[in-house]
Amino acid sequence: MTDTASHVCRHCGTPLRILVADLGSTPISNDYLTASRVDGPEPFYPLRTFVCESCRLVQLQNFFRSDDLFREDYAYFSSYSTSWLAHAERYTEDMRRRFAIGPSDLVVEIASNDGYLLQYFDKAGVPVLGIEPSASVAKVAQEERGIPTIVKFFGAATAQELVASGKRARLTAANNVLAHVPDINDFVKGFSILLAAEGVATFEFPHVANMLALNQFDTIYHEHFSYLSLLACERIFAAQGLRVFDVQQLPTHGGSLRLFACRKDAGHIDGPGLAEVRELERRLGLDTDAPYLAFAEKVRETKRAFLSLLIDLKRQGKTIAAYGAPAKGNTLLNYCGVGADMIDFTVDMSPHKQGMFLPGTRLPILAPQAITEAKPDYLVILPWNLEKEITAQMAAIADWGGKFIIPIPTPKIVDAVRA
């Protein structure tokens, strides 16, 4: 327990007293540095998570407004992961088939990014609308993919504006955004307003059960206000007039849930996944204090193991680079105190990140061909949830005896294997 009476749950207002993880002070994970800023000052903020004893929402100590974190020059573009694009295309096919989505329906995606998902509905002749707060990625959606996009934060007011303009959604998609909103009640209320009478809202987010069980502490960063379970979501949704009627367990982002919700009076019957995930969370004790209290020591031990591995390799004279510049990687590196003394540079597929520097560690972000040029002995995969995709892409490091390091859930070395 810790004395945090001044902090209250962002859903139900209960004082927050149970500390889940304290990752020290870190910079904002997606605040990549330009060359002109790399030698200047950089703010660091405490990174601590708590669990509400009443509604069991795991949440970050809050310092920010949304517009502090998701600015015009937000650097995350969804379309640079081939596995995520394939996931989006499968989702489109599944939703069209399951709910008979067609040309007379409207599909709205919240946090639509660069149009990575809506492009597949658009190609199928389904009317679409994106809502995206960051102008830089919205511009790509509109100019390169022709996806109509409104540059706004979503909530009850935006939903009311859309309804007043004659728009009702047969399907809404909200992938990996529910965790990013500070006012979760207002955000969820927006869906109950925007949905058609029998409309369906889907939400995808990393399952907090996996974060706790598999030590995925690097998914904690300042842009993630909440760490979600079905248990907490059912309570939050019900308070805003929505009913969860089905759940799917997904492999994405280290293990995610896809929730299906509708208006409370809609006719959708409960799917089998609902009882299954409820029982899983009951067995894991997510409505008790125990799993949250046990998490902190797991986090500390992974830090020790990761540092020990890197220190041992450096003492052997090995060279180490990294692959990826994800927000989770910035949490990992800053919490563990790993910088240029351990890792020479990182690479990323996104040209929007290349030439920039990681926040905190100031590691340069280069194009992937830098790996072939430098031929490091080891390559740390920072987006470990994409291990299969990246080890396949970078299998050529086997040519010089290179190997991969996977840092989560516990650090391990993986051989590179040519296909």
C-alpha cells in the first residue's frame, strides 16, 4: 500500500492506494527528438500505476491532457507493420461477414491513424469515416488513401456533432485507443451516442492479465492512461449505457482482448467468449489485490536480468544494436538505464522516425540497412510482440553470426536462422 489519497480513480472516483508498478521517472515515450533538440533539455515525469480497489481499473498517475501527448507531429504510423495490416484486413473480413456490413452502412474508426484499417472497408465499398486527433497521420489517411478523416478527439461532444449531422455508425472500431484516453467515461459515452440502434462497437486493447502474468511492464508509458480487463470494462461500459456481449482473445500486442459492445437495449445475444474470459479473470484473481501486489518484484527482476545480460556481453567485447523505436521500447530502456553505453543505435522501418533520436536514451534511429552495414553481434528486438515478423525480416544477421535478444518477459538470446 502507499499513501495516495490525493489520487482518485478516473472512472469511479475511489482513492487510489494500491501501487502496481513504479518505473521511476521517464520522458514521454513517443516524444522522439529531432537533431536540433537532441542536445537540449528534456522533461521526465514519474511513471507509476495503481489499481482501483472498487472498479479494478489499473491506471496511470495522471499529469497530462490528451493534447499534450498526441500532437500534430505524432510519429506513430500504423501502416509500417505488415502483421498489423494483415490483422486489420482480417478484422474487416470478419466484421463484414458476422454483422452483414455493406454499402448502406457507416463504419467509423476512432483513432484511425493513417487509414490502415478503414482502407479495407473502403475497398469493399463500405462508407467509412475516420476520427483522428493527430493531424500528421490524418493527413496521410486523407491524401494517400482517400479516407475521410475528422481531426478531433472523440468523446460525447464529438459523437453528438456527428449524430446532429445525420451520421449513425453501424460499426465502430477502436483499436488500441481505449487505454490512451484520460477521460474514459466521456470517451465510452460517445459510443453509446454514435451507435445505431443495433450497431456494434469493437474495442481492442492489451489484456492487463497478460501484463501481470507475463511481466509486460514496458507496455506502461505516459500515453497509456489505463491497463484494461474485461472486469473493469464491463463496469465502465455499463455506467455509460453499453453492454459487452462478446469477447475474443487475440495474440496481438502480447495478448489482447477484442470486446464487442452494443447499446443496453440492443438485441445482440451474449457470445461464448464472454463467460470464458470472465472465468479466466476470476481464476487469475483480478478482482483481488494479490496479482497487482506481486507484479512489482517481477518488474525489478527483469531489469536486473536485462542489465546483467547486456553488461556480460559488453565485457566480452560484443557489439549490440536494437530493432524498432516503439513506445514500449522507450519505457524498457529508460527504466533499465540502458543507453549508448550498451546499445549503439536502433533502426525502424518508418521514415517518420528515421533521423530522430529516442527520448531519454538519445539513441539515433536509423534505417534498417544500418544493421547490414554495422553487423552487430546482437540485435535487441524492442517491439518483442513482433518477434516472428522481425526475426524473419532480419534473418540475414545469421550471415555474420549475429543473434537476437528478446527482453520480455525475461531476457533471452535467440539464434538467427536463414529461411
